[in-house]
Amino acid sequence: CVMHSTSLDFDRIVDGLVERVADRVVERLAQQKQQSERADGLLDEPSMAEHLGVSPQSLERMRKAGSVPCIRVGRRVLYRPAAVLDSLGSKAEGGAA
């Protein structure tokens, strides 16, 4: 019985360590993703939509209508915030004239 109890304790300790390591890996990957997005100036669709204060669906409609420039990398759609803001600003100025 002592052997069985020790084995269960060991399993719990290992499970706890594995969980902590997995959590740290996920945190680090998220940090690297954010740093990578900042480094190359590209945002994915949800991040760009949040930056603009619109829904991802609205941004998708603007993209499909050709109102905002994007970069496609495989199936990913990425945006340069400055280019999107410039594009929307010039469209607003053109529409007001």
C-alpha cells in the first residue's frame, strides 16, 4: 500500500510539473508572437480589427471591397497598420470632396 501511495504522489508531482511547463511554453509562444508582430509591423485580422475599433467581419468586408490593403501569406491575412490607416484616411478625404 505504501508503494501504491508513493506512486500516486509521484504521478501527481509529475502531472503538476508538466502542467506548469506547458503553461510556460504557451506564455512564451504568445510573447514571441506579439514581439514578432511588432517587429515586422504586421497584424493579423483580429488584431487589426481591434486596432481600428471594428469587428473582424467589418474588416474582412473592407478587405474584400478593396478598401484596405493586406498581405497574404498562405491562408493568413496580415495588415500593416500604417498602410491601412493611410488607405482609410485617403478614402475618407476623397469621399468628403
